[in-house]
Amino acid sequence: MFVSAELTAWLDDPQRQVDAREAADEFMKRWTSRAGVRELQHDLRSLKIRTADSVLAAARRFMSRTDEFRDLLRDFSAAAADNPFFRPHFLLLASDVATSILLYADPDVTVSMGVTSADALAAKKSGGRGSGSIAFSGLRSVFHFLKSGNATLTIWEAPESGDTFADDQGGHCRLVERRRIADGETLALDGRTQSFVIEHATSDMVYIQAEALVDRAPLAVEYDDRTLDLVGATSTDEVSSRTQMMASLLRLMGRKDAAPVIARLIERAPFYARWYLTRELLALDVEAALPVLGRLAEADPHPEVRATAAQTLALFFGEDEAAA
């Protein structure tokens, strides 16, 4: 690894490191004390019922304060120019074409500022990496484009991935609109059934994005951008994802004493997690899993879970005994 002389000097100077941390702390104090941030906090605290509509309405009022975000960028640039090791305490989110920072986080809504690179987008489009995907986040969101990059978007629709979603219900996504985005434009998107793809941009795009974490679909889904067929789905619930990971770890550790806990979790888990947890329970403790398997086969509300549980019982006991 090559280490520059400037970085070496900074690493050897504890005071400069302290100065960089203090500069970041002061930067965040200035940001969180701005009128727009305080207003957003007040608006969210004042909500009697939090729905996607209500939290996004509060976020949109915040996003309309474009001077706040332009001042943020100026402060950011000035601080970075003074100290190349300045790093504000924003969570950084990055993909192969976009980078964003999390400006505000609440259990029910987030607001971030992002940049999509026109060069990275063009490279991805011409890279010949094979089939891509059209992703539906499952979340309702609002985009405000400070700088549109003269981008052209395609808008897509797909069936909602609700509580009874199954592979054979995914169908296809379909193109509904092609549109040019202008500077200052706002785009609301229902990620449960809508998505967009950036087809072309002549310069970098700078935008503010708000995402509602309430009223979300249980799954985020992806479709092949050539065949438009469903190719995959993932959970939108971090708790469910972590629960599945912990169940797998307990199974790998052979912790049979955890079987009753996993069985109770299955009773209140979302449909896509119920079978995963049941499979882990089967691998951990067959005797503890069989009553759960029987209940799923008989009365689970999701048809795929019900059918898979019945098929598994038939493998254990044969179709006649499983039915009995």
C-alpha cells in the first residue's frame, strides 16, 4: 500500500487528528442546529399518526429548503479544503454509480443527499456486464433534483409484493413512461409498485432523497431488465433479516436449547421468514420442529409456506401419514 507523505505526517501528529475530529463535531453541530433540521424534528414529533404520507409531507417541507443544502455543500467544501482529512459524521452510502450521505435519520423516515456520476453511469451502460435489473425498493420515496444532469428516466411498474406475494404472482414489470428531468424537479415514487432507471445523463446528478420506512412492502423485488421477469426478492425489514441470521448461527452451533425460542419466533415472523426459520429449526431439532411444521401445513395463511410445509411432512412420513 502506498502512503503519501501528507498522510504519514498526519498519522504522526495526534493534535492534527484531534483537530480533524473537533472540526467534524463542530460541523455536525452547525448542521443539526439549522432551522430546517429543527423544523423537521418538530414536525415529526407533532405527528399523532405516522404514515408514509405524513412523514413524507414533513420531509418534503424540509427538502424545499434548498438553500440549506447549498449551504451544507459550501460548508463541506470549505472544511475539506482547509483539512484534507476532514470527515463529517454522516453515514456514507455508495453503489457503483452513486454516492450519498445520510443527512437525517428517524425510525420512520430518512433524508439523504446523493450524487450520481454521469461517467460511472455511462461506463456501466457500455460495460457489457450482461443482464441488469430493475429494482423496486418496497418503500415510498421523494426525490428532489438540485441538479438533474439533463437525465432521461424510464418509469416502471410491477405487482405489489404484499403479504401473500409468491413467485407466480411476480409476473413482469412494464415500462409506463420515459421522461426528462429538469433542475429543481421533484419526483414522488411508490417503491412498492414503481421504480425508475436512469437511461442517460450528460452531467452528474445531485439530489435530495426522502424515504418513508412505514407502510412499506415486506419485500424489495428485482426484475431482469431484458426479459422483465422476476429474478429475486429480499426483506425490507432489518429485524427479520437479523432474526434469520441468528437462527442460522444457533443451528450451526447446535444450540438445541434455543429451539423453543425459534419456534415462538416462527409464530410472529413475516411469511418469507417463517419457512426459513422452520427449515433452520428442522436442521437443529426435528422433534421440536414437527409440531410447527404441522401447523404451517394445515393453516399457514401464505399458500407457498403451507404447500412447502405439507411437502416436507410428506417427505418425512409419506403422503398418507402426513395428511393424517
